[in-house]
Amino acid sequence: MPLILPGNVASALGGGYDVANSCRINKDDSPSLVKDQSASPTHDDKGTLSFWFKIGKLSSGDGHYFFSVFTDSNNRMQMLLQSDNTLKLIQKTGGSTVINLVTNRVFRDVSAWMHIVIACDSSQGTAANRIKIYINGVQETSFSTETYCNQDVDIQLVKGTEVCLGAYNKASPSDFFDGYLAEMVLIDGTQNAVTDFGEFDEDSPTIWKPKDVSGLTFGTNGFYLDFEDSSNLGNDANGGTDFTENNLAATDQTTDTPTNNFATLNPLHYAHTTDADDMPLSEGNTKANSSQAGSPYPYVHSTIAVASGKWYAEFKVVSANGSMIGISDGVSASYFGDDPNDEAYFSDGNLYTGNTSFGDALSNNDILMVAVDLDNSKIYFGINGTWQNSGDPTSGATGTGAASITTSKTGWWHFAVGDSDGANTPTIECNFGNPPYANSSDAADADGYGAFEYAPPSGFFALCTKNLAEYGG
């Protein structure tokens, strides 16, 4: 089985409803999706919000806001990931805090898609039934702060006059979410069951997966964002008023979704540094930008590791000098490539370990192609469509033009990028199938997954959970 955290396993399952797209939210760009909501709601006291998310940067400061339905600072409903990585749902009415639910558990898994449902009906006689939070199909009942609204309080989720996704509010956006959002659904007028939005897999009953929501009744102020139109990420697929996109582009549409989870870089798995600021990540953890012109030579691993199979990825070296790109078994060394189990291409064209001359030096904005054949213990490197060292990734055990992969100490291999130069600070954009940049041509693997500048070699696949389920890892 592939080395992935449990939340990812759901997206490896076949059958059922497929989510086609998500929206990548890069906090550094100050992004948001906003619209006005002027109509009277179907019901003042009933509404349900459902959405899927994958965390990019972990929260800091005042937190990362998933959504805000806002009339003014005294009348609003919001959910955020707090600086301690707990979830908080808050509603203020007339300046008083009438709902305040803060989870005991924390959310730090940057590799997994998760699902949240907030189901509201303030007419309920039992306080805890007025606001229900479900996470991956299970009602959350453990809170460090637990304040429920009085009976028949208006629910700001459907009544507020401004809706903002990914930030604190529309008028003065701040405290932006960072990561991926998918299947954003607001139901006005009903406290829906969690099973309207997802279901447990019949063959793996602990695994929660999405359902098709297009047939639900959305109500007056309801909406459905499926992110399937890259030219209009704020399109309401239910036919209501579209959201306005702020600082979002067509490249922020991805196929990294709850039903097919792609690898990204892992901010919890740096090597040779304990400070993420040495090589901060952005663009949904697909871009690494070293800040170290010298020691500690940081490097960072992919969220998904594999032990077998054939895998392909591309890396755009925006600032090339000092860049190190390849595979690592996840064991920290003094720099990427210093460990004899690593295999990395340095920006001067040498391979590490051993500082062996292999190919051409990298220039700014080159795309380094990496094909990893773990079935034959070979790795191939190419630049801008040309395999270096006259390589042929389809040569199998012959390994024409390949570098040999040694035995992993852990049994697993990660893609990895790093900085191993005393004078330069490289910037590397990683494409495991969902590039943070625009390709001139989007080439998929043989199963139709991924969007690469160059066609993956025959038999090599993008590192995503559907391919892992098919080809092992």
C-alpha cells in the first residue's frame, strides 16, 4: 500500500460519484470569492453548508477563514481554522456571541481531503440539535467551547447580506484560507442530513466519500460551486448569482479533489531544517522558495510516498541555481543528495550522490522531467522534452540512460525538492499532475490523469490516489 495518511484513502476508491475539480486558494495572493445576498431567505432559522477542503499552509495569526456570511461585525456567521489548528464556528447577533463551537481536536493533515457539514435549525427544542457539525460523516461532539443559540434565533448563514469564501469578510478581506476547496454547497431553508452530501463506502465502511448534490433543493439564497469552469471559478452551478473571484486565475482550477487526491509537497516533512521559513511553500504546497543562501540547505518531501510502480512528475525551476530535484527515502541528511539513498539532479547537471556528471545545467524556467521506475530501480531525468544522458524510460531493466536507485532505508520513496547551494535561493514549482503554472499543452498519462507539459513515458503515471489504487505503490 502507498504511504499516505488515512484521510487520503477515500479518494483511491473506484465507483460512485467523481468530483471533477477544486479551487486552489493561495493565501499569499489574498484570494476570495464574494457576492451580495440581498433576498430574504427561504427560512430565517434553517440552513446547511457543506464543503470539502485540503489544507495548504497551517494556520497562524488570527486563523484561516473557510467562509463568512456577514452583515456587519455585530451580525455574522463564520468558520475558521484557528492558529492552534482547531476549528471554530461562531455567530454574532446584535453584537452578542450566540453560537461558539470550538473543537478539541486539531486539523494538521495537509495530505488529506476532509468534509464539513454545518446543519442549522434554531427551531429545535434541544439546544445541541440547533447546530450540528459533521466531519467526514460523523457528528462532532467534543468541544472546548460549546455555546448553542437560543431557540428561533435567525441563522446568519442564510440571512447575512454578504457571502465571502476563503477570507474574513467581503469588504475588508483578511485571514485568508490556504489550500483547496471543493463542492461548496449552501442549502437555504433546510437542516439537511449529512448523508445528502456524502456516504460511507459499502466495501470500506469507515471511508467517507462525496455524493452528487446537484439534485438537492437549494432554496432562495442557496448556491453550489463545483469549480468546473476555469474561466469563472465563482460560477453558481445551481443557476444563482455567481461569485466574484478576487486574485484567482484559471490555473487555480485543479483536478486534485476528494475523489482523486494528488501529491503535493508536505510542510510537515522537511529535512535538514526545523524551520519551514527556510523553504516556505505556497500555491497549495506545489511551490517551494528557498530563503537560505547557505546552510541549512533545506529540502522537502512529497505527501505521497511509493515503494513500487512507475511515476512521473515535472518541476519548473523558476530560479534554477542551487535547485535539487529527485527522490528521497525520507531520511534526513546534511543536504539533499548527501544520503546515499537519495538521487537528485543538481542545477549544474550533476547527479548526487557522488557529484557525477549526468546532463545539462538548468536555466531559469526550464522544466525538469523526472520518471521513476521503482520496478527496475531506475530514475530518468529530462529537460524541456529531452531525456538527459540519452535516456529511455521505457527500456525497463536495461535502464538506458538511467541512474540507479539504491535500496531505501524506509522501503518508500518520496519526490523531493531542495536547496544545496551556498550562494543562491532557488524557486521550484512542482507538477505532480496539477501545475501551479500554465502549460502550453496539457498532456495526461495513459489513464487520463494529470496535466503535464510533456507526455509521460508509456507506463508511467501521475502520483494520485486513483493511479495508486490501480498500479500499487
